Amino acid sequence: MSGAWSTVISAVAAVLAGLFLATCGVLQQRAASKRSSSERMSLRLVRALVTDRTWLAGIASAGASYGFQAVALAFGPLVLVQPLVVSELLFAVPVSVRIRGLRLRSRDWGAVAAVVVGLAVGIVAADPQQGQPIQPITSWAPALVAVAVVVGLCLLVARVVEGPPMASAYAVAGACTMGLQSALYAATIALIKKEQLALFATWEPYALIIASLIGAFLIQNAFQSGPLAASTPVIDATLPLVAIGLGVGLFGEHIRTSLLGLAGATVGLLLVLGGIVGLDTSPVVRREQRLQEQEQEEKAHEEEQEKA
């Protein structure tokens, strides 16, 4: 198959993965946001969610998203696939806000557009090319340590802030872990294609499972801590940056490093950061946060009455 067709297949599959990921995010945030704040960062939150039909429907959507991501990674490089997956932002934030009876304002749509356009500009400027996802554990070690340090710092920040910033801090921690998970997923797909029988004798599939569980747990806490608009844009900006960094630094995937390419990447990054700040400070997002807090208070009150 020609390189052009491989790119097309990879891109289409990545966008479909993003669509299902958006569905997953809306459903799971809807379920997690109803849980009491006393369950945050505890297994009680997990136990409650695994019996929630809405949350389980989100898991089904996540499964479909992973399937399309596998197809995308089989035909294209990680630095192309991961940014396209975050097209979910176009679907998730407007739907989440609308569910609560609110509407995005012009500035909010501008912030969403800034994140999406910024990622698109970054992809075009980078012009990503395929690398080698199968690497020795010694090459992975610096990446594993770096992700662990960033996640730890984010969790410390989450303990001293409230509202949307708390959700954003948990979102960064979850996104970094899921960015690592994306790299491990790409490595596992490559191992399946190369040495199917020896797959389970390697460490990557097991690390993939661990990273998936930890990342999912952190993201559920981001969903529980604030509105979707406070977590999804952060996840959608952080996750591809981590994945691209691993793709280039670890897998040797190539991006354009000319002056024009670096300038485009810088413009894209500034647009993404501006969009995130715009959504984090949005009156609509703050209103959604207050509605979510009211739901959590009502839930906690109901639980206290049941115990009494």
C-alpha cells in the first residue's frame, strides 16, 4: 500500500477514534460528576462507577476508540495519530455543556477552535514520519521517570487548588499517563505485527495495562472534580504533546525542524495554551462547575439521609 493511502487510512481511523473518545468522555464525566467529593482519589469512586450504566456505556465507547486507534497506529506514526484523536474536543465540550442546559458563548467557541486549530497547525508544521516503536527498556527508563515526576507534581497541585483548576491538575496527570500509554500501545501494536507468539514474553503489554488503569483512574478524578470543559481541553492538549515527545525522542519519528516548521509548531502551541486558558476562565464553564457542585451536594445529602 502506498504511503499516501496509509496516511489517509490512519487519519480517518484516528478521527473516528476521537469521535468515540468524545462519547466516552461525556458519558463518564456525567457519571463521575454525580459522585460525592468524599470519594475523590479513592477506590470507592471506582466501585461506584463500575455499577453505573452510563459509565459502562462510556467504557464501551472507549473500547471502540481503542480499536480505531489500533488501526490508525498500524498505518501511521504516533505523532500523526495522537493529535488527530483529540478531535473529540469538537464534540465533547459542546455536548457536555448543552446537557446541563447551557450554551457556549462566542469566546468559548473561539477557545475550542483555538485548541483544535493549534493542534492542526502543529501537525502540518511537524510533517510527522514513521519511526521504530520497539525499543529496549533502557531507552524507556528516562521517559517512565519523567512521567512519574510530572504526575506526582500534578497530584500535589490538585491538593491545594479547587474547582476547574483541580480538574485541570488531575487532567494533566491523567493525560501524561495516557500519553505514555499511547506510546506503549504503539509499541505493542508493532510487537504484534512483528512477533505475535513472543508478545506476552515482553514487558510492554503489561506496562500498557498498568498505564491504562492508572491513567483512567486519574481522568475519572478529573471528571469528578470539575466540568468537562475544565478537563477535556487539558487532556487533549497534554496527551498529544507527551505522545509526540515520546514518538520523536524515543521512537525516532521524524518531524520538520526547519525554521518554518518550528515557527508553525510554536504558533500551534500558543493557540492550544490560549484555548485552554480561555475555557478554564469561561463564565459558562464556571456556571457548569457550580451546577456540578450542586449535584454533588444533593447526592451527599441523599446518602446521609439513607444512612440515617
